[in-house]
Amino acid sequence: MLELLTPPSAPSPREEFTRFAYASSARLHSSAYQLCRDWHLAQDLTQATLTKLFLSWERAAGSDNLPAYAHKVLLRTYLDHRRRRSSTETTPGRLREPSYTVDADLRVTMMSALGRLPARDRAIVLLRYFADHSVEQVAAELGVPITVVKSQTRRSLIKLKHMLLRERPTLFAA
């Protein structure tokens, strides 16, 4: 009797990835550390690289040189991290903010001048400069085109400048 021999089944994509990750994670971590010189960031970069590889494993497994492909993903992950603003931010031990003193008369003068602007102009100036909204945010809030916000802001600031001309030495005193 002939016994049918069954060939060993091919590993699943998940098993292939697990083997690759196990075999190459130390090398990827070493490369990540050489790029960033931070042990913890290197761990994060390695993990992010392996995650990206897992998510696109079908394409990655088909590459001619899988370790080179993985290093390319690692490099791009590192560069993406460096482009983010948060990658270069540091926290100082102690914040030193200047102390701002607001002259009550100056504030009353400024609020009075703002009160003399038409309602939409006043809203645009307050949203842009007091609430620190972007032009796009102001346009969305007021339901007007971006160009209207830009032109009305310019015109409103010119109007304020003329209204406050008498108080200019007080406003811009050092």
C-alpha cells in the first residue's frame, strides 16, 4: 500500500512575520539607536517599524531583500519622527514667563476702539487676535469666505490704528 505523503504546509503570513520580527528586531533596534542615539526612542522606532511591516506584510514579504526593505521602513519612520515638531521640544526645568502688566486706562481705550468697529469686524479681530484662531477657523465660525476674513482683518486693523492715533505714545511705550 502506498501511503500518501503530505508535504509540510507552508507557514501562514503571521508565522512568517513572527519569524522575521524575531530574527531582525535586534538588528533593527541597533540601527535605530545609531540613528537617534536614544535607547528608548530606538525601541519606539523599532516597534513602529515592525508595526508598519506587519500592516503591509503581503507587499513586504514579496520584496527581493526583506532586511533592506525593513531598514528603509525604519529610516522613513525615523525621518517622520524628526519632522514632527514634538521631536525637538524640550521641557525646561523652570518656566520664566515675563510678567505682563496691563494698564487699566490702556485696556479701556483699546476696548472702546474695538467697540466702535462694526460687529463683524470686531468679531474677526477678537477671534483672530484675542482668541488666537486661524483665518480658516474664523471663516468657518462666521460662515464667510477666507478672503473676507483676510480683507476685513486688514481693514479693521487700519481703522483701529487711526482710532488710536492719539493714544499711540501710550500704546507703544516701551
